[in-house]
Amino acid sequence: MLGADFSRLGEEAIDVMQAGCDLLHLDVMDGHFVPNLTMGPDLVAGLRRTCPDVCLDAHLMVQHPQAFIEPFVQAGADHLTIHVEADHPQSDPRATAELIRQAGATAGLAINPGTSLEDILPYVADFELLLVMSVQPGFAGQSFRPEVLAKTEALSAAAPAGVRVQMDGGVAPANAEACRRAGCDVLVAASAIFKAEDRRSAIQAIRGPAIEEAS
């Protein structure tokens, strides 16, 4: 949703869902972990009222994610993804994941492009989703960094069955197939959809022919 027109956010959400999106990805930034400020719980609550049956996937790009869990789940977020690089109780992302589940949401763990794969591998069985950032988080409209595909392949191979692998940052029709081949089954796109002349066609191109045939 970071690529949407914020002056008409509800309309934008409905439009992309009707065009074929599966969920709404919400980039939450605190101005500390990343140098930008974006969505708060009130915005999530507004989207929940507008889209009562849509999965709201909140990506917490924040330094202290435990402080954000209750407000965002109470606002209507279904899923919260935290960063392995953030501060966690006992320096263990598993502790934050447990707080997320206690609050009533599923938990994901994200890794930045410059972070070593070894920093996330110990936790692959402790989360419902693993998110690979293909850009440095903080701003929309950045170019996809193909060097993260090798990390994605290794992470996908290490993840237990049923754990989803998500790519976020610069995803577009031109690189979506490479992301899918690397093991991603959830692709996050902002500018590639919201700035497209034909949003439905852009979504179909990102989703890929194999998934289209199965749907």
C-alpha cells in the first residue's frame, strides 16, 4: 500500500483487491529503524473497516517491534512481520514471535539485503513467513537487487514445509518469475501495481502463468 494514493487509500485498496491481489501489505516505519515514518494503527483500522475480509499483512520496519504488536493487532492486522535486525527481548526474535501469536496474529521474520543469511537461518522453523528484502527498507520505488535471489533460494531450501517465503522491494513483472523460481510464493509490489496503466494485467504478470492456471 506504500505506492497507493494516500488521499484515497480506501478506494485504492478496494481497486487492487478487485484487480486480483490476495492481500494488502502495510509498510510500518518508525523513523528509527528506517529513516521514514508511515502507517500507524489508525490507518490499519481504517483499512480494516473498508476491507473487512482482506488479510492485512503489516511489515514492522521498527526498532522495538514488541511495542507495536498490540496496537496493530487490535487495529485489525492479521499478520505481523518483524526484522531479524531489530531489538528483541533476550535478543531472540522467537520471543517477539510468541508475543505476536499471543496477541492473535501470525508472525513473519524479515532480513535486509546486507544482512548475512546465517542471521536468519536459526529461526526459519519459528515463523509462518520469511521475508527477503530486495532493497534497503525505508522508501518505495527502489530498484530490485537481483543478488538477493541466491539468499532467497537458500532460505527457501532451509524453510520447513508450510512456511511461506515473501519478496519485498522493487518487485515487478520483469523480475517476478526469477523471484518465484528462487522459492517465493508471496510477492509484494507497490509501484509496479499502483503506477500501472492496467493494474489487473500487472498483477497477473507478477502472479505468473502457473499460479493463474491453478486459480
